[in-house]
Amino acid sequence: MPAAAAKAQIVVYTPPGTIKLADNAQWTNRFEIRSESSNRVYVVSQNKAGRHWGCSCMGWIRYRHCKHLAALGIPANMKPFEALLK
């Protein structure tokens, strides 16, 4: 394989109006996402060490999966997943 060949990267499209947040010690690629069923705002982000994605909603906190990650096409259950945010 030629050195110039790049590995394909999956693109995750965030909803319009998404607010991107600064990284912190544990998490990167942080952004806010609004709930479709309430007025709550959740933070979706990628763990720096494990490279899995998480959400601040109770579904992810309790069960490690949620509809917010699923709606973005991001795997749950702490599976490492690399994506380019758009």
C-alpha cells in the first residue's frame, strides 16, 4: 500500500446549532446536544484514554448506551470509535 494512502475516517454530523466545548482532562471532542423530548442539554464527548464516546444523560451514565449516541451513529457500551466531527 502506498504511503500516501490515507485511512478512511467516519464522519459524524452534529445537529445544526450544536455548541462545541473545550476539552477537559478526561474528554475531547466535546459538544452539547439538545434533548428532543425535553428542554435538557447533554454533553457528548470522546474519552481521551479509551477513545470511546459518552453522554451526560442518565441512560449512558447507568447503562453505557443512549439514544443520543445512537442518533449520531456512534457505538455505545464504551467501544472505541474514531470519527471526524462536522
